[in-house]
Amino acid sequence: MPDNIPNASEAEVVQMTLEHIQGLFPRTCPKCKRTFATYREYLLNTKHIGSPISYDAEFEDWKPSRTTGNLSLANCPCGNTMALSSEGMPLEQIWQVLKWVKVEAERRNVEIQKILEHLRTEVGKRGFAS
């Protein structure tokens, strides 16, 4: 893990991620054309599918020069799968999030996937409260 990536706290990682995700709205389901005006509305009306995915983490690329993707999938009420991704998030922030995920997985002695699930839950709590 490169030392020049600033250490971020969980609260900072949650906030960075939340701000990025909130910037993805409004979003429209390509199938039924339902529009989710806010992340909160999306959370209230969709259902998560599986665990979040970080291809960067799967490839153990903790400081990618170009991210391969980090996503969370959910089903629209119509049944269509929608994705929220890290696309457009500043690379430096992605590096901070990935570093936090790696360090936390090691510290807690759990799989990366558990940390990604925890992060999605915490971001969702903050997004629901917004």
C-alpha cells in the first residue's frame, strides 16, 4: 500500500462515498422510466442485490491509475437491475476508500467483502437520513 495516500477515518470514507453517490441523482430506470430524484428515494424504493463489488479490490489494485469499477446493484420495483458506481469519483478519493477498505479488513480480520457491505450499510444510513 503506497504511503502517500492519506489515511481517512471511517466517517470521512462514508462522507466521501455519500457525497459521490448523492451526485448521481436524479437517476431514471432505463426499463420503466421511473425517476429517483434523490439517493434517499432510491434507497426507499429499491432492493439491494448481493454484496457491493470492487473490481479494484478483487484485482488487489489498491492505487489504480484507472479504476476498473466499484458498484452496488439494486432492483427497481419493476425488477430491472440498476447500478451505482464509483465512476466520476476523483481518483484520489477512490484511493483513500480502497486504502481504508484494505486496512479495515486486515484490522478486523475479515474478508474485503464484509467491509464493503459495512460501508454500503453506513452510507445508506446517512443517505436515508439526508
